[in-house]
Amino acid sequence: MSDEKVLSLLKEEFENKNIVRCIFSNMKGDYEYNKIIVKPLVIKNNFLYQFEQFKNNKAYHENITIEEAKKKLQEIVDNFYQHMVFTKNSDIQIIRGKKDFNVKKVTNEKEVCSLSHNKTKKYILEEGTRIPFLIKLGIMGEDGKVFKNSYDKFRQINKYLEFIDDTIKELKSKKLIENHIKAVDFGCGKSYLTFALHHYLKNIQNMTFEVIGLDLKKDVIEYCNKVAKELNLENLEFLTGDIKDFDKLKNVDMIFSLHACNNATDYSLLKGLELNAKVILAVPCCQHEFNQKMSSNKKSEFYSNFNPIGKHGILLEKFASIATDAFRAQALELCGYKTQVMEFIDMEHTPKNILIREIVDKTNEKTLEKKLVEYENYKNFLGIEPLLDTLLRPYFKIKEVKNENN
Ligand SMILES: C[S@@+](CC[C@H](N)C(=O)[O-])C[C@H]1O[C@@H](n2cnc3c(N)ncnc32)[C@H](O)[C@@H]1O
């Protein structure tokens, strides 16, 4: 899509007050701001757009009218490579390519957030309603009010439930599940999210289910079982153990691996395949393996071409973590899953904010061949032998690319 068309698309969405949130990032050249986030708001009955503009790690806010916002859009289209536009009925990803912009539009049915300046967002779990597990875990008081210092946790739980909600809808619409679901949360820790899942399935979706949380830490698991018992939560069980050795179930619909450390995520992905998971939701953290392996091969194509990144520890660490998650997503695609990589919760609250969502999908040999070539090239470029390659390769739907000359 040309610059003019992108500009008129954006202007139309702004004009029609459709915008829920926009993130303009990946600045071109030396533009004043390196990122701009736009949200609609209403102040004293006036509809405005708030531009939160980032420069030197500081945010500068400007609340402006629709007409002023539309004028600013030209500058934005000219100066940013990436535009994420969330509207009332679609998510639009606009990325500048070599010639034109690539535009991907996904229609959604998300709820529209409230626009008042002191907005209360419509969450799946609502503040003001007593939710027993949140009270028990010390996130809200007996009156249903969320404690001030637990607000981030409350938002995180809600964001997680939004993903679950979308995922359950997709599983149902693809007829991958009916009204029963088996889910395992690997590395569940104190299990805020496992309890939230239970609450959601039982009280919001009214489904039947088996939910298991697994963690290495015996004392944490004892605590979770105690909470589950005190709250009379049925079909929810916590087990002590290593992800690698989990054999309680033969088939599972949904696998979670949230903030499980380093290669624990990779073993969760492997388990997902072993247990025929229909969906895997992983939020990886501390991707040390790639960092260490990449640093040990200074002859790699990566180091030959990307030394400006490789020579700085902090940049290599960030690059390695993106490289790891991209590798995971690509490997799972080769195992027959449709992959989505999304922002889990806002950067401000945790740096571990990439969610990889995998749903089983139909495969096509030609597409798989192309993906396998990309995968091999990418692995060669990084110059490493990742553990995940050894773990997942036996599950690849394609073993090698056929030589066209044969
Ligand atoms: C950072 S906590 C995350 C807890 C929870 N999933 C969340 O997102 O709030 C990571 C948990 O993974 C567990 N873990 C790490 N490696 C594991 C493994 N191989 N098997 C089982 N649990 C593991 C740790 O004991 C820890 O409780």
C-alpha cells in the first residue's frame, strides 16, 4: 500500500473515532521521537487523542483534537517504519517494506475501552466483584477492591484471560474442542494464572475441565494445593515435578509455559508435542542459551555481518532473546502449528512480554518446504545448534526439502 493510501486509511480511522490504541515505532532517520502511542480520551466532554511521545527514555504527552491528530499523521507515516493500529473492529499492522507498506488487517470483536480520562477498563475479572481466589492470593480485599500495589498483577491476570478467551473461541470455532478442556500449566509457580484459568473456565465459560499446575518447587506446590482445597476448587491439581518428566496425562488440549526459565520453555514445547496439544501458549524468559552459544561462535555469519550488535553485551542479549523466540515460533510452524507472536502485557510492567501462541493447523507441503529452508538458513546464520532443534526436529512435518533437480 502506498504512503498516500496508508495516510488516508489512518485519517479515516481517526476521523471516525475508531481508534482504540496505536503504537508507532521503529523510527526512520533522526526523527525527534522514537515511539508514539496514541489513545482516544474524553476530557470535559471533548473527544481528544492523547499522543504519548517518547524521547530519551522520557514520555511527553499531548492531548489534541481529531483535526490536529489528522495533521500529525503525515509526519508519522513519513517517520516510522512500523504502525500498529488497534481499532474498534480490527487490528491493523502496517510495516514499511522496500517499496510500499505491507498491511495486514485482522478483524476482531474486542471490547472497546472506556474513554474517560480516569478510565476504568472493562476487564474480564471486574474490580468491585468479590473473586475468592484473588482475595485469597492477596490481590483484592474482601470488598472486591484491588489493592493498590497489586494492580499490575490484576491487569496481568486480566490480559492473560483475554488471550485465553480468544483462544477458547478459536478452538471451539475450529471444532478442536467442545465444552471440555484439559490444560496443563508448566512452571506454574504461585499459580495466580492457573487459579485465574480455573475461575474463568468454571465461572465465566461454564465448561468442564481438568487443570494441572506443575512446578519444581515442592513448597510452592503444597501452598497451591492448600489454597485450592480451602477454596473448594475441583478438577484443579498441583503437582511437583520437572516438565521433562510429566506423564500424568496422555493427551492435553492446552499447554501453558509462562515465564518458565531458559530451556524450561523448550521442554514445555516438546511436552506439548508429545501430548498432542491443540494449543500452546508460551511467554518465555531469560533466553540464555542462544546468547551463550552465539557468543561462542565468532566466525558465524551473524558475527560477520552483525558485529555492531554482537560486540555490545546488552544488545546481543536483547537480540539473542528475539532470535530465540523467532526460532521457537518457526520450529513450531514446522511441527504443524499456526504461530502468532504477540505482546503479552505492556513493556512498562515486565520486559518478559512476548507471547508465542501456537494452534494446530492444516499443513501444506510447499509452505512447509519454504519454512524449512528459512529455518535452516536462519540457524546457519546464527551459527548455533539450539537444544530446541534436537528436541523438536523429530516432530517436523517435513524432514528435508526435495531437490528440484531430482
Ligand atoms: C518465573 S516463575 C513463573 C510462574 C508463573 N508461571 C507465572 O507466570 O506467574 C517460573 C517457574 O517455573 C518453574 N520451573 C522452572 N523450570 C522448571 C522445570 N524444568 N520444571 C517445572 N517447573 C520449572 C520455577 O520453579 C518457577 O516457579
